[in-house]
Amino acid sequence: MVCARQLSQACDSVRRHIVMAGFPSVLTKRRFPLKRGLNRPVAIMKLDIREDNSMLHQKIVESPFKLKYGNYIGGEWREPIGGKYFDNITPVTGGKLCEIPRSDEKDINAALDAAHAAKDKWGRTAPAERSNILMKIAQRMEDKLEVLAQAETWDNGKPIRETMAADIPLAIDHFRYFASCIRAQEGSIGEIDNDTVAYHFHEPLGVVGQIIPWNFPILMAAWKLAPALAAGNCVVIKPAEQTPASLLVWAEIIGDLLPPGVLNIVNGFGLEAGKPLASSPRIAKIAFTGETTTGRLIMQYASQNLIPVTLELGGKSPNIFFADVANEDDDFFDKALEGFAMFALNQGEVCTCPSRALVHESIYDRFMERAVKRVEAIVQGNPLDAATMIGAQASNEQMEKILAYLDIGKQEGAEVLTGGTRNDLGGELANGYYIKPTVFAGHNKMRVFQEEIFGPVVSVATFKTDAEALEIANDTLYGLGAGVWTRDGNRAYRFGREIQAGRVWTNCYHAYPAHAAFGGYKQSGIGRETHKMMLDHYQQTKNMLVSYSPKKLGFF
């Protein structure tokens, strides 16, 4: 995830990378040779270009995946013990990409066996050695940036310009960041008295379980894996069944850099593979990103074994635009309009999606006229085209959920200012999962204001006073993110402190640097992701209280 300005600045670079990866440029008629990676062709797209360089037709030719995958356990690829597979469908076309293991408890236990066999040796490796390995992982990912970006786009449906400029570069940065953090981490020593000293050591938890979501498969895996591996843990990780393949491509690329058993990837469905992992007495921690209802279950499973959990769950983030944003028609006002449109980033499939926009009533008409035009200018198309700004929803199930909420909003009386329907792009994309960016106008008691839709939908309401804006902003079960837009520094600070959310963007939105803590209030989760504090979340503290006095204790 990255801020919109960084995306815009990176767009030209993205197009150059795509050309290098075997895509014909949208700026030229020249055909480029197909690049080879991992002994198979990476994804390419055939474009017929008009004289004015616009696209007349686009045809998807290949994907970056093998036809069938195994689970990655103990440094090798293993078929699922039960012999079952499921089809992985790409949201780009609605067609089959590859076959993925439909694993169960036996596969989870095999992965846990491998992790436990490796944990003592890995936990004793020097921090400098673990740091060097994470640095090598980051470099290998950077060398294969195009392959990883294309895999993520095929698997998830998000635009290639985002995976090239945001998702994969940020994942790389997280590995480098935690490689640096573990080198800098120190224990402590305290003098109790002249003869007694307290030592404090950081020790790994051992074997941890991680379950990642489908909206940012590789990036969310990096958020969890980088601190866990840096801290000296072995990991069993389960990708989401909706986007199971891109992390397997990643494992092919970096797997040889880690000792066997340190990293284990097991695919499958929630009840069949996720539950056995989260409820296993053989893990020392479970980290989960996903919806709140599932998070409650994960917490229940973990409580049976009294292990810590990190839960990054749902959100319904307010995005507040005060009257002074429209004082001038300048760069800041334009930035605020872009901030409004950020609900469409990643097709709205972001837990911090600014899905509730609150606009001061005095500027509502003028602001919304410009804001709707900004939304309507968002280019939706083939996710593998560098010009595309919004791609496909991650699955047919998710698309149908969003369409159902569009119907709910209309039935509740919300006014559709733009969008509100599925987008039929025709041709090879006709069966893809595309929804037009949608803007509703209504009030905060409507379901589309209160319930997480997880799609390119924003619901807009007005407010009169600062107090009313704050009341509406905090009137939600969630507390993950929020946005504040104002030229008044005093108001910006005050609202940033009073909004009940773990991350408050001020005059910006959707920036996710590795060194800024991320996590929710209320029902948006427990614990934090990113930032050096995450090392502590994957470690336990040992205290050695040592007496250097030869004299007796004096009790008995």
C-alpha cells in the first residue's frame, strides 16, 4: 500500500517495467520479446494499438503460474496428503489459473513437524545471520519484481501499476526494515543492588501460525513473516483460498535462502486448514488478518491453548473534509479531492477503506460536484494494463456481496451519485469481477454506512459542527483508520487525538510505511502490525536475576 502521489510518480516507471516484462508498451507499437522467469513465461498481454496509441483490443495470453502446486513444507514441495486440489480462479477473466492443494489437519501437522524440527537451530542463529538472510530475500524479490507483481495481479485482480509500484516494493521494504531492526535490538541489564543484577533477554516464541487475507496476499504475508523470521521463529502460514498462488510463486523465488522448515506454506479452506492451525497446541502464537467474525473464532481457538493473538480485522473508516479545504482552488483542494477518491484504491478491498465520507454542509455541493467527476475519471479496465487504475474484485463471492450492498443502499433510500452497478468490460474480460466505483449519499444510520462492504463504495453524509463530525466518525463498531482534511493545524491535531481509530491520516490517506505502527481500536482488532515493536510481539522476555554475593540468603 502506498500513497496516491507515490503511485502517480511511479506510473512511468511501472510502464517501463511492464515493457521489460514482456508487455507491449501502450506508448509504442513495438512488440517486445517474452521474458523468461522461473523457466516459464511470465504473464503477457497482447494489445492492438491505434495510431493515437489508444487500445483497440486486449487479449490475455499467459499467466505466471504452473498448472499445479503442492504445499511448501520443510523446504520442499509436497502433494496434499489427502490428494485433494481446488481450482484457483483469476478475477481478471473468471477463468482457471492453476490447481491448489486442498489441505487438511494432516498437512498442517506435517508443516508443524517440519517447523518444530527447525526451530531450535533457527532460534539460536545470530541476529546478524537472520538479518543477512532477510536482506537476501528482499534483494531476490527486487530482482524478480515483475514476476511477483504479475502473479499478484493475476491472483488478486488489482492493477499492475499498484503491484509494481506499491504492493511488492512495500513488501521488499518490510523485509529490509526488520532485517535492520533485529540488528539494532538490544537486551537490558539493571542493577538491583551492589551484588544483584537483572538481565533481560529476547527469545523467540518458537513456532507461530499465520493466516493472511486475500486483499494484499504478498504484502500482508511480508507484514507477518518479516518480524516473525527476524525474531527467530519458524512459521506455518496459510494463504487465503481466494488468492492462494502468488505466495507460492514467491516461495519458489526465495525458498532456498531459508533453512528447511523455517518457512512452511499450507493452502486450503478455513475450516479444513485454518482452524487446525489456529487451534493447534503446537503453535506459540497465531496472527490473523481478515473479517471480524472470523477473528472472533480465531481468538476462541487460541484461548484454548492460552497463546497470544494478533488480530487485524474490519473497518468502516471515516474520511472528514472540513469547510476550509475549499477555501482555495489550489493544490491542497485537489489533493483533498483525490483523498475522497481513495475509497477506490485496490477496488475498495482495504480494511481501512475510507468508506464513510463526511463533508461540511457549507461546501457539500461544490465539493461533491468535483469529487464525483474525480471518481468518474478513474480508469477501470484490464488489470494487466498500466493505464488501469481500478481492476477486478478478488472473487466472484466478493463481487456478489458488493452488488448485494449496492441493492441494500438503494432500498434504504441512499442516492446513487455515480456507479452503482457491475461493469461489463466485454471481450475476454466479460466474465471478470468488475464493479464501477460507487458514491452513495445518505446518513450514518444506513447499513451502507455501518457495515463493512469491502468494495469500491463510499457513502457520503454532511455535518454542521466539529462536534457532530466527531460524533458521526466515532459512531461505528470499528476503529481501524480515519482521515482528517483541514488547513487548520489545531483542528487536525485535536481530531487526530479524539477519533477512536488506531491510524489517523491527516491530509493524506493510504500510506503504510514499515516504521509506523498499524492496528485497530474497538472491534478492528488486537495488537499491531509493522514498526519495530512487532519484534516484541514475536518474542518472549527472559529475566535472569543473578546474585554475585557469596553470603547466605538469610531466610532459613
